[in-house]
Amino acid sequence: MQVVDYPEGPVRPEHFEVVEVDVADPGPGQVLVRNTWTSVDPGLRLRLRPSAPVGYFSSFRPGTAMDGILTVGQVIESRAPGFEPGNTVWHSYGWREHAVVDASEQAMNGIGDLRVLDVDNVAPSWYLGPLGAIGLTAYSGLSVAGALEHGETVWVSAAAGAVGSLATQIATRLGHRVIASAGSAEKVAWLVDELGVADAFDHREELPAVALPRLAPGGLDVYFDNVGGDHLAAALDNLRMFGRVALCGSVSDYESEPRVPRNLFLATAKHLTLTGFRGSLHLDLLPEMQRRVGGWLRDGSITYRETVYEGLAQAPRALADLLAGRTLGKTLVRL
Amino acid sequence: MQVVDYPEGPVRPEHFEVVEVDVADPGPGQVLVRNTWTSVDPGLRLRLRPSAPVGYFSSFRPGTAMDGILTVGQVIESRAPGFEPGNTVWHSYGWREHAVVDASEQAMNGIGDLRVLDVDNVAPSWYLGPLGAIGLTAYSGLSVAGALEHGETVWVSAAAGAVGSLATQIATRLGHRVIASAGSAEKVAWLVDELGVADAFDHREELPAVALPRLAPGGLDVYFDNVGGDHLAAALDNLRMFGRVALCGSVSDYESEPRVPRNLFLATAKHLTLTGFRGSLHLDLLPEMQRRVGGWLRDGSITYRETVYEGLAQAPRALADLLAGRTLGKTLVRL
């Protein structure tokens, strides 16, 4: 899949095209992988621009393959020690059916650096979700907000999304009182009925500025921000003294001009700390996260849901639906 | 002094009036103080509104005395143990010539809670500056930004102001490379010639977005923000990965609609931490700050400058000048 044109507003399928190329033979130290699952994430939208935010992943260049998208697949040919045909691996050459990957990337040991995955009792697609970048993002967001330990009041926005639904459940498991918000009645019903969230609201029916004082009259300690804009502004209004914000993303801004909070001074007034973060910068937490979250997934105390699109050609549609809020849980393409 | 009307835009003297009232006799446990110096600070502007930011000091109410402004004076009559006529004290009933203060506030031991001050080798007015709230704000701002220890690149804005000029000098003393900005050629000359700052720029001549890449091509580690708006946006653009911002104030916004940074997403991209703070919430650092900064002041390695207005009637003019950027160093009124 490659980019044809950068979208000006919402992503549409015609911004992309599937290109057929011959699959190269793997050279020495390389493996050929048949990709089986590839990831669709809100942050991809930030790379569909002439220049992505500094420090972030680089822009996709029109007319070339989209590198740097997490994928799971099976090795079908290996010229690299430690990799055998049939191994399930992850790497970062997604949104394509086959990839030739250099095994030296294994040494980096990051998410998306070629590695053989343990798929005993684990669905391979989970490595694109709770056992991979998504889980690490949720877990490290709670970590940067100082919320891995204490029982506090935590608001998670976009809580029916991939990161949000994990952050919601992990925070609940850790003993926090969690308020979850999402953008449709269906999502809120899922949060309440399936995830067992006590306090959830639909931000399209009730503004956060109204819902938060109702649900947390004593104020919030932590806000896990997946939305930005009016959500972040409402959090600043409703955080207690010494509150913390984990700035995970601001999906409300990705397809339009940023709607910035006009009350940032409250950070000074209330001694708030806002920390931006990306899970990929917290690889030290990966083993701990995989152990804890993996355990909760296997014993059923954490629910994980996927919205699956079939076939590479559906990837742009999947991204458009994700950005428009039409997917639930982790969005994936099965290749 | 009391407020007549809340200003809509810039503060003008006619928003205030001096009211003469009889000085009450101190009751049991109280002292009568002849105030000698009173403080003029940018944050007062935030209290000239129907409601001040939540968590901040409360609004001044029209038609009543303006409580909660730091002041130094001399006890002229005492009915409280531990206070003698002639003692120099600080308290928080400024912008007036006399005040009857309850000595039980001493127990709180905060800045502005009635306390006898040590004025050996120390100018009393310094307690409204480097040895009081101003020093503690500068010092605790560097503390919340994790900048009390390492030699890094630190930008301080409004660096010719009371807090900024101290933060600039403390950071320099701590071994940081400091970039200082201010709003006039005179201020920049003072920073360079008197404070010995190597890298200073006039933000009215050269936008921070232009000056910062020139002066810190490798990026900033820390931004001590006294300005907000375009300054904060430029900092977000120029901070390195894992950079930190101390949100001290945003004087650019106090007399107009907030001009908010539109690039807050860079916090997520670059793993930046923004921490709002007020010195008064870091009283634990007060003794350490007074010892270190007091030493640097006495040995002349820190320069401290005051802009002094004479007489209570000049207090509104002092505030208006401060907010318009027409003062240098700490702004005070001698009563």
C-alpha cells in the first residue's frame, strides 16, 4: 500500500493505492515474512502530511511503501540465524502482504524490531494490541501520570478505543476509580456491560465539562488524554491540586486544526503536570506489562476487542473509520 | 487601596482608589504593623476578575481592601507574644499603610504568614524578592523542571523580570547554559552587561521561533515559562526529547484572551513534561533557597534590581507598568 496524496481533511480510500511488486528473495541475514495481521492506529494520520511532528515517526512519502507500521506474520523463508519457517514474528513493515526484513533489527529489541513471538495460549494479533504497543502505551501512560500505584480518580477518554479500553481496565485493576468516556451509546454500553465500568458517559450526549463535575464532584487526580481539545480543557478544569495528565494523543485534532485548551494557566494555579509520552519510549516496562496484562487477559479479568477488516485493500477504510470513531477496541487488518 | 472596577483590558489607575479608614487598635494576639514595602506582581492581574482561576488566590472584591498581597513592615504595637515594636515582619495585608495582623497566622509559617524577619545584612525589601516568594518561585520552578542539578540548556523568558532574572542567575550558577529573553533593548543590555548572560535576545526584535534555533541549534532541555502564548509554542518546537517546561506564568495572556500554543501534540511526540507550579506550594524548599540565594546575593554573584514606586497611590501605576513590560527586576511600592 502506498500513499497517493496527503488528505486535506478526512482520510478517504482514494488517498491510497495498492501496488503490486515482485517479492524479493531474502539476502543473507534476512527473512521473508508472510504478514498476517497489520495495525491501524490514529497516529498514522499524523504521518499523512508533508512533515510529521518533530520527534514523532516520519511522514509517509507518496509513491513509496508505508514503512513503520506494526505487523505480525509468519516466516516463510529465512537466511538469518534464529529464525525458522513457521515462526510467528513481529516487525514494522506492515500494510503489505509480504516483507523482507533484516534480522539485525532484532538486536534493537524494540516493538516492531524483528522478533520471534511466543504464541502459546496467545492469539498472534494480541501482539498488535495488549501485548505490544497498545498495551505498552496504556501501561506507560499510567506510569508517567504516577498512576501505577495509588487508588485515585482517573478519567480515560476515547475509552472504547484500543489504548483507552486497556487503560480503563488496567487502571480499574490497579484499584483506581475510573471514569470512562466514549463517543456513542454503543461504545458506552460496551464499557458498562462488557468492561464493567461503573462511570461512563457519551461525550456526544453530555459534554465532559458537564459530566465530570457530576461523576467526580471531588475532582480528578489523573486524566489519560486520548482526545485533546475540549476534553483536555475540561480535564484542566476538573483536576484537583497536583493532578496529572498523561498526554497520549489528541485524536480530535488529527483531521482538523488543533482545538487548544484556553485554560492552560490552571496548570500553574493547581500545580498540574502534563506529560506527553509514547509507549515506544518505555520499553523498560514491556516485560512487566506483558506479564501483568497477559495474565489478566488469560484469566479473563481484562476484555480485549478487535475491529477487523479483511484484506489489504480495506486498510484505508479501516483508518478512516477509526478516525471517525466508527470502530471499537483495536482496529486491525487481516491480510 | 481597593478595587473600584475590574479592568476589561489593560489595568489603569482609575480601576482603583485609595480609601482612608481609621487604624484599629490591635486586639489580644494581634500586632499593628506600619507597612514599609509592598509587592507588585503579574499574578495580581488574575485576581482583578469576577473569579480568579480555580486553585489560585481568590479574586479581589470591589469595595473591600485587597487582601493577600505580600508586604514588609515594622511592628509599632504588639499584643502578641514573640513580636516587639521595631521588629521587621512580613505578612499578606499589603497595598495599605497600616495593618492589624493576627499573630496566630505565624503558626502557618508560609510566605506571608506573619513572621519576624532577620534583617542583619539583608535589605528588608529582599523578603519581597529573592528571599521570599520571588526567590522561591524561581528556585522551585527549576526544581519542578528537574533543573537543580544537571548542566543543561535552559531558556528563561521575561528574564528581566523579578522571577526571570533570578531564575536566569540561579540556573547559571548551577552550571546550566542559559538563554534569556526580554522585551526591550534596555532589558537585554541589562541581562548581558549586568547579569553576564551570554545568550540573550529581545523577543520584540527577533521572534523566539527564530532566535531559539539560532542560539540553541541542538535544542533546549528546559524552558522556564513566564510568558505563555507564542513563547510556549516556540519552546515546544525547540525542546529536545524528554524536555521539561516549568509553567510559572503566562503574562502575555493576563490582559487579553489567552493565545494558546497550537502545537501541544509535540509534548506527546517528544515526551515533554509541562509542570505548573507556584512557589508557595514548595515551602519545603524555602530554607535551602534562602541559604543559597542569600549567599549569592551577599557575595555579589547574583544581582538583584528593583523598580520602586513611591507611595501607595502609585501602586496601580506600578502594576500597569509591570504588565506593560515597562519595569525591570522586582516591582515594589515604598509606603
